[in-house]
Amino acid sequence: MPARADHQEDPALGRVLEAAIASTRCDGHQDRFGEEVFFKLQEPRLRRALPDAKIRIETLTQVYCETHAILARYRQEHHIDLNMTPELVLAVIDVESGFNRYAVSSAGAVGLMQVMPFWPRQLGVNNHLFGSIDFNIKLGCEILAYYLAMEHNDYRRALGRYNGSVNRREYPDLVLTRLTTRWRG
């Protein structure tokens, strides 16, 4: 299945991404038990898509860390409890790029989470960062969280915005099917 992309051109989203870039790397979190359970469940499931153990662990670490950092920040700064899980992020990556960090869509979106190519210019960063696992997941998670907040945790609408297909069911249904059949414990 070809990689997919959203237009992601909302100016407020640009400000969110600027703040994400300015923030420090995701260096850890409080819930070591939750992280361990996540790794035990997901690492074997990811082996076929990512045979390189180092890349697999880096991807899982970044997905878990970014998801929890964003949830904590939205709760603290915006008083919003987002219904975003690491498993949802894995389902988005699965559909968007099939875990190919070098994927480029027909619209030019790049990386694991298929971030649109105009962001490097607008955000003043090098294009090569968008192919890096940590940077691409950070931005993709920020975009997904932004749309979840905008759509009051409505997965279908938020995923439609992420993909640029609001009010169409194909993409949200595909991601939610992957979530329930491949990534939920």
C-alpha cells in the first residue's frame, strides 16, 4: 500500500511543531512498568517489519516516550486528556510507511509518520532530519496529538485530518483496523 499524507498546513500546527523542535529530546518517562509491558508486547510484533533489533528498539522507545511526553504536556498545559496511545502511533506508522523510515509518498511526505516536506523550510531545519527516527516520530506524534485535541479525541476525524481525508472513512478505518488487529495487547 502506498504511503499516505496530509496537507498539514494549519498555521497553529506550525507553531506546535516549532515548540516541539525547540524542546529537548525525549529522554525518559516515569512509567517503567508500562514501558516494559509495551516492549514485551510490541517488540515481537515489529520483528518482521523491522528485522534490525537496534532500529526496532529505537522506534519503540521513541514511540512510547513521545506519546507519554505529549500526553503529560497536554494534560498540564491545556488541561486536556488526549486519547492517544503508543499503539495508535504504531498503527499510524504501519499504514503510513510500513515502518520504512525512508518512505516518500506521492505527495512528498517523508519518513515513518509521513511528515509533509514543506516543514523543513518553514521550521528552519535540515531535510535530512525528517528521515531520522526520533525527529520524524516527534513531529508525527505532535501532529496527531494536535488533531486529536482539535477533534475532541474523535479518532476518525483526527486520523482523517492527519491524512487529509476528513469525512472519508477509508484511512481512519484502515488505521483503526491495524490498531485492533496488530497493535493492541
